[in-house]
Amino acid sequence: MHTKIKELLQFGTVGAQVEAKGWIRTKRINKQVMFLTLNDGSCQQSLQIVMSPSELPKELLSQLVTGASVTVSGRLVASQGANQSVELDGHHLTLLGNALDYPLQPKAHSLEFLRTWAHLRFRTNTFGAVFRIRHAISYAIHHFFHERGFFYLHTPIITAADAEGAGELFRVTTLDTPPKHPDGSMDYSADFFHTATNLTVSGQLAAEAAAMGLGAVYTFGPTFRAENSNTTRHLAEFWMVEPEVAFNTLDDTIVLAEALLKFLLDYVLKQCPDELDFLNQRLLSHSHAEEATMTLLERLQFVLEQPFARITYTEAIAILAASNKHGQFVYPITGWGMDLQSEHERYLVEHHFKRPVVVTDYPKAIKAFYMRQNDDGKTVAAMDILFPGVGEIIGGSQREERMDYLTAVMQHIGIQNLNWYLDTRRFGTIPHSGFGLGLDRFVLFVTGMENIRDVIPFPRTPGHVPC
């Protein structure tokens, strides 16, 4: 049985007979010796293989190219290089799969080019680091909530509800063309579910129902938004973490959200030092690196250690309107009631407060129907957490638990077919609160990547489904 390269580099004993498997990253050869670097995806480092080329057939030597997969057995010896303690003195090599015309040669490739080979980019140093970090964050999310007594909930991917009320939905139907009622509306009675259905934009509404009986739950799954946006921060399919907690207020939820973000940062800094160091060096080598006030590692440590600033939406608008960059915003500050854009969020974080910011008490007209109305009649008990580089990374609120307030809002904006949701208020309603963390945006922040398409394995965006 072969041993993973991560284990060989960490725990390998000089003199041990071992077998390694992986893909060739590089090859150097002369008459006396051949050097191969082998990577199997288990860690950032590659294992150096040293062999005599005279022991291998010439035909096989010509097939040992970047991308080819091999099995190598031999003896671990002390490495002469500075980057690893051991290397493999190979005695026997078997070619598993050749890779003639392999498109990802050992040279610098642009991220745009690698997106055209999304199914192969996992083999590169950059994307190996990104997706090992994504795994570590995902594991830590489950660990965080399990430690605190939350129950993991699988909410429906196919649903009849639009949790956000935005209407940007992917419809689910088995009909080529749904018939219409006499009034022109679609008739879904012959469809699979006998009603209009769509891919979920959020598991929140179902999670609320579960929290009413289980106390504290969280969802962690894919969500979908048919928004025709080609920005570096938007995807049509993305992953959300959504806790819901019975009896929690908005303040309770802000505390929980900040604790989660700092737990995840602490975990990934401890568990992925090699990956973070590689990505840190990658950013330092970029031409614009001198513009950054902090390195990637410094920024992660800074956010981990600093308390988040807290302001209201009203205070945010005043700060933005008074800022010396007011006239330079692409989206002008038109006054109270406008929706904040990414450039506004980033200004608050990166220039004014210079740390993560929690913005609360947004105008009810620009927020979702389920958010609890404040006593002023104009705002809701909502909060967004803003991070440097990405803007909003968490959005949450205290939910409206008062039946009369909730039904009035739903009637005003025309939301129907949510009688089951109203039952959670009819029968033993309670104050409760929750939030949503965009996993992809958080990975974007942690890795220092600039485009959200580079932190999800197979990005789905308008006009683009790679596989």
C-alpha cells in the first residue's frame, strides 16, 4: 500500500522502504541522475524522486512528463535540499497514465487561462492550496457548531418558496412549456410537483421552523441565484452557512457571527500554514503588492485579533456622505434609504474604520420581509458584517416573530403560499435570530484570491458551465 506524500514528508524515516504515487510536476535529467517532483494532492509540497535514468527504458523515460501519473518504490534518504527533510531514492517506477500534450506545463499560467481548464486546475500549486483551505474551513464550520450544541439540518434544494423575495430564481419543471390559465398565469397542475418550484436561494425559512423545535440548527449547502451578474463577487451557484437560534436577539447573533469568523480564521491559520504561506508569497510577487498595507498573513491575523466595529446604517450613510471620496464613488451617496454597494462597504472597512464593520438597523424597504421591524417604524433589526477586500460576508437579522407584523408585510409585497411558515408564529412564537455566511466569499478573503470563480471547484456564472 502506498503512503501519502504528506505523511512521508512529515513522518518518514530515513532508510524506510516506501511506495509513493502521484503526478509528475517537473523532471530534470542528465546522464547520471534523474530528478522528478511528485505530488499527490495531500499537501502543498512535492516529494523529490532521485533515480538513475539507466535503470529505465528509453521509451519510458520519454513518457515521464509533467502531468503523467506514476508509482515509485524505493528507500527514503536524507534530502540535500532545503525545503524537505527526506527524498525518495527510487528503485522501481511504473507509469500509470501518460500525459502527452498536457496543457498545464510547469510555468506561470494566468487564472483566466486556468478557468478554461477547471477540471485540471486542482493539480496546480495555487488551486491545490485554495481547495485544501476550503476543506479546512468547511470542516471547522461543522466543528464550531457541533461544539456549541447546534444540529446540522439538510434543507430542501427544490422549494416553492423565495426566501429573499427577489424573484431571481431558477425554475424547476419537467414541462417543456407549462400551459397557461385563462388569466395568462402559468398552470403548473400538470407539472411534477403540481406547483411552481425553484432551486433554493436560502435554507433559512426551513431552518427557522426547525429551530422552533430543536433550539439551535444550522444549514450548510448550495444555494442558487439567477442574477445576471458577471462581477468578481457573484456566482449562480454558491454555498451558504445559515444558523438559526431560538430565543436569540440581534445582539446575540452578532456575537455568534463574530465568534464563528474568528474561530475559522484561527483554525485555518493553525491547520494550513504551508498553503497560506504559498498564497502569501504569491501575492507578494504580484506587481501591485507594494500597494497593499498588509500581507495576506498579516491581514488574517489582524482581523482575528481586532474587535469588529459596530455602527448603524444611518451612521454609515453619514460617514460616507462626509468622506473625502464621496464624489469619487461610482454609485453616489444619494441619502438615507439607498442600498449600500460594495465600494461603500469597502470604504467603511478599509479606509474609515480599518477593521471589519458590523452595520445594523437598515431601512425596512431594502431588506427582506422576515426581518423584525424596529420601534421607529422605518428600520429593521438587521446586520451585515463587512470585510476588507470582499465587502459583505455575513447578512443576518432578528426574525419577525409577531404574527400581525409579518402578515402585513407579506400582504403588502404579495408573498403567498407560505402558510406553513406562518404556522411557526401561530403556534408558540418566540424571538429568534440567524444569519447567512457566504462560504465562497469567506474563502476568497482567506486565500487572497481576487475572483470568486477561483475559490469554488466548478463555477457557475451567466453563460458559463464548465462541466
